[in-house]
Amino acid sequence: MTIRHDGITAEWLGYATLRLEGEDTVVYLDPGRYGVLTGEWEPDTPGVGHPATRDYAPNDGDVVCVTHVHHYDPDGIRRVAKDDATIVAFEGINVRDSSRDLERLSDLDYDVREVSMEDELVVDDVPVWTVPAYNREDGPNVDGNGDPIHPKGFGCGFLLSVDGVRVFWTGDSDVLPGHSELDVSLFVPSISQSYTMDRYDAAELAEAMDPDLVLPMHYNTFGSLEADDEAFAADVARRRVPVVLDRD
């Protein structure tokens, strides 16, 4: 399903992959992983996301943003990016932090712009701001040693403006100081039960942020990301914030 909002379209393609389209520009956020673009994805919750028969490779993306190494998928990038696309990727992506056999960003055959946690740039007429994204040391998303699963400096979130519509994808992050102060029209939070803000925290942030629309993603890909999206939508709606679910 494609969501239409203030003249742009947004489509959740599964896991952390979001497609945004304006009048002349297509932007992808975190394309790929877990078979969401190859037709191999079998989400744990039937009816959520897109069918496993999908083979998605439109090569129509002008800008492709990558938040951190967990969401870095060179094959996914090649499936969505135009030949002359610009890749905007967090500078801390280190392929040695992954058990997957990954190409380095510098080996990709695209113009790659590496960004820090708090950066500002314009790419193909799209203003892009990066936002810190991490798990708090005193929060619930820590490993068996008590260390954050996504420590500070491991990734970023993206706030970008497509045809003047400001879209915020949190990346893999807890709710952090400053999030609620962002000027956002379309808020795209993770609502999974692990690794990131959960549906309760995301609903509270939506109320504080007061965007024009909320579209959750990054949930129900597998068991540890399970979330009740209908309960989330009801919670957000009770807070008088418009919300929509992207479902087939």
C-alpha cells in the first residue's frame, strides 16, 4: 500500500526500508536485509508488510540513506538506486562489525556521502539532517553484559525534506533528548519490542512531537521485533495525532 501525504508518497517495503517519492525525486531509507526486496521475506505476522513473492528492483532511487551497519545491504542499494544515485551513509559503518560478507562503502559504484550523527547537507535538492540514534546505557536495550546494543556513535537517524515535507526516520534508537523538538510532518518510528523504542515510547514521542502523520515500521519481521501495530495506532489516535498503517 502506498501512503499519500501532503503531495508526496511513502511506502514501507518491509523491515526498515522506506520509499519516499516527491514530484521529481525518489528517496530510499535503509533498503534491504532479510529478503524484503528479493521475495524471500516471510514476516512472522501474516498480513504485515509485503508478500514473500515480491522481487523488487526498480532502480529509481535518486538518494539512498543508510543509518548503520545492521541496515547496510549493498544488494538492496543496487536494487533501488539509479546508476547516478547518491548514497548518504553514516560514517561509522564498519563492515568488520558485521558477520556478513559486506563490501565497504568506498567500494560501491556510487557517489557516497558519509555523514556524522549531527550533520546537514543537501543531496539532489533534498535537504538532509542527521540525528543521533542509539540505545541509552540506562535503558532496556542492552546486551547480557549491560552494554547498549546500539551504542552512541553506532548510527544515526535521518530527517529529510522531500518537496518541503519533513520526514523523520528514527533509525535503531531509543527516544532521545531533542527528538520531541524536531519539526516533523511525517514521523516514521520503529515500534518493535526489542532493540529500539517500543510502541509505547513511540506513541509518547508522537504526542510530544505532534507531527501531521505517523507511519510506523521496523516491526514483525521476526519474533524479537514483534509489535501490535493496531494497538499502537489506537494509542496514537487517542492522543489526537493522525496515524496510518501501511499494510497489504
